[in-house]
Amino acid sequence: MLEIVRYFGDAGEPGQADPAGKPNLFGWHLDRDALAFLAATGAVLDVDEYDMTG
């Protein structure tokens, strides 16, 4: 199993820069090699995301 857990804090709106000018990006992806590995091994992908802004 590949498990991904992300916690979002009060970092502004997606696409806006933080005070240091660093982009606030929320997106992610898996490339073909990672997907092929998961398929070849019969693994599952579990993704949990938690909004801690409120």
C-alpha cells in the first residue's frame, strides 16, 4: 500500500504566493513509472487530505 496523507494549514488560497513569495500549490501527480509499479505489485493507493484551516 502507498499511503499519502496531507494536512493543509492556513496558507492562503490555492495559487497565491505566501509572504516569502513561494507559490502555494496544492496539486500533485503520479508518473507512469509509479503507476506501473503499483499495478505490477498489486498495491493500492490511499490518499487522505485534511483541511486544518477552519
